[in-house]
Amino acid sequence: MPKGQPTVVPDDGLTTRQRRHRPLLMVYTGDGKGKSTAAFGLALRGWNQGWRIAVFQFVKSAKWRIGEQTALEALAGVHAEKGVGGPVEWHKMGSGWSWSRKAGTEADHAAAAAEGWAEVKRRLAEQRHDLYVLDEFTYPIAWGWVDVDDVVAALRDRPGHQHVVVTGRRAHPALLEAADLVTEMTKVRHPMDAGQKGQRGIEW
Amino acid sequence: MPKGQPTVVPDDGLTTRQRRHRPLLMVYTGDGKGKSTAAFGLALRGWNQGWRIAVFQFVKSAKWRIGEQTALEALAGVHAEKGVGGPVEWHKMGSGWSWSRKAGTEADHAAAAAEGWAEVKRRLAEQRHDLYVLDEFTYPIAWGWVDVDDVVAALRDRPGHQHVVVTGRRAHPALLEAADLVTEMTKVRHPMDAGQKGQRGIEW
């Protein structure tokens, strides 16, 4: 739905305008398909608003270049050439982050994840972006590679007007508690259950 | 996840390659946020594969131009200018479809929805596109504006290799039964519950 009416009007001392423009922490979780896809779809909307978008993919596979990266980088090109939309940065962990000089060892995912989160935290403090997509960030939290209390505090206290969307299964209860919007993607049926492998354009 | 292993290998006489490349009927349903966003995110992936994408928005509001439309049309422009990605067509019902000469009366949504579906059916028969996004198409089905048996038969018997994704709440059981992939987006928490109205870049 394009627009909606709130079901209650809270007594929080904010005007409707202030409340409307409150920056959001969003979590897409669950076992179903569509979590990352929905987050990248949200980036499309933000791009159209001229937002400064940054994607951080907390995934281990360095080989993984998904279609959304190419598409969003093409949109970043449209922004650079024609001044429409907003800029897009895409960072993926792989075997070391793009901003890092360290080549990174495949074995040291925990350190890489912690480094990625430290960078996100710095950027939040600097108000570098308008929308942060922290893709698959639930896993480094679940595995204890980053401290969930530190994550929640940094997100809760982030300055200015920065939207954050986190994707991944098994989102930590403290993260869900801090979120403004939580959608659980529930798998009802998936082609892999019927013996089908993932395919190009659908899974990546 | 970029790639996955099937949980079972079916005895269906198909090779892995044939099975992998089987065209999919996907349904994103449920009350949670992220259904349309995930479908448009899938369009990003398809664009990157050079697929011919067509979006059909079965929504009543003619005013509604969402960010994804601008972004996907910008990607269509990148395709036209630079030959990367694929072409994208975006059709919305509003008060009459773009291909229709009829201005359409606001009162006649049922006829407009039926006309939209008839056009989708023609294009499926002609194999015009590689990915069809039938956004909010569950509603005209639920309201009886299009016949669900006709929809299921046309989708089931579609020729060639055409992917279809349908979004919207209250998906008809017959549609779910016919689908290869179904994800239910469950609302766990939504800002509107806390009295917040929808905001630009997030809701549209």
C-alpha cells in the first residue's frame, strides 16, 4: 500500500510530521525467501528519493556478486551522470572489506565482521548515509562476532535521520525489540524442497 | 543465500540443468511489509541477467508512482543506452492501462483488472517477457474480478521459459497450490501500529 493510516495516535509529544519522518530501524528475518530482496527493493525507493545508500554485505563468499549489486551500481552511475536519484556504495565482506588494505584470510571471518560493524558504527556517527542495508548482519550477531548490546546501543542512539535495514535469519531478540519494523518471511513452499537448485536471476 | 543444495532429488525424469532452469511461479503474500519490495528486488536480479521485465501494478490509485518505477525505468534507460541489463516495461492500472485508449472510469476497476489480466495472458502466450511482476494481483482474484481457474490454467500452461511473481495479501489457495515458491510475509511489528504514518522512501 502506498499510504496508510496509523491504527493509534500516540501521546508522545511529537507532531505528525516529526513522527512521520522518524528514522526507522527495520528487520527482515525468517526462513522464507525475500529478505535481502526486500531490503534491496527498499534501496530502490531510497535511491529515487535521492538518499545516500550504503549496502554492507556480511557474507563470507567473496565470489558472490549478486544482480542487485550491478543494478544498484548502474543506478549510482545514473546519479553521477544525470543527477537523478542518489549515490550508492556497495561493500561486501568477502575476504576483507573494500576499504581495508588487509587482504584478509578466509579463516578470519569473525575479525572481518567486527571490522565491518566498526565501520558502520563510524559512519552512523558521521551521518554518512541516509539508508544502510546491513545484509545478513543477523549472523555475525548470532555467532557472537559482534556484540549485540553494542549494536543495539549504536543503532538506538544514532544521530540525525538515518534509516537502517538488517536482514538475515535468527534475528537476536534484542535487535527485534529495538526495531521499528519487523517482518518475518515464512517459507510456505520453496523450489529447493522439490529438488530444484537455485537459479540465476532468482537466487542471485 | 546465493546458492543452495536441494533437500531432495526428485524422480521426475529431468536433468539437474532442466530442473534448475524451470520457469517459476512465485507468490509473496501475507500481512507483512516487503511483498512488493521483494518482487521489485527480484526484478533487479532479472535486469542484471538481461531479462525482459514487465511490471503490472493492479492497484487502483492512479496517483501512485512508487520509487521502484523511477528506478527500474532508469535501469531500462541504462539498457537502452549502454546495452547492459535488460528492458523494463512498467504498466499500472490506475484509471485505465497505458496500452488502452479508454480513459477508464474510476468506478470500473473490475473491468480494468480483467483487461489487465487479458493483456498479461496474451503476452504469456506470445512469450513477450522473461519476468512478469503481477503486483497486488491477489486482490482482483479475491474480489472475483478475474477468474482464478483461468489464472491458474494460463500460468500453469504458459509456454517457454517465463517467470511470474504475484504479490498481495490473501492469495487464493488455488494460486498457492500452483506456485513453485510461496513466501508469507508476517507482520511482527510495523511503525503504523505505533501511530506513525507511512513515509516517502519507505512506503512508496
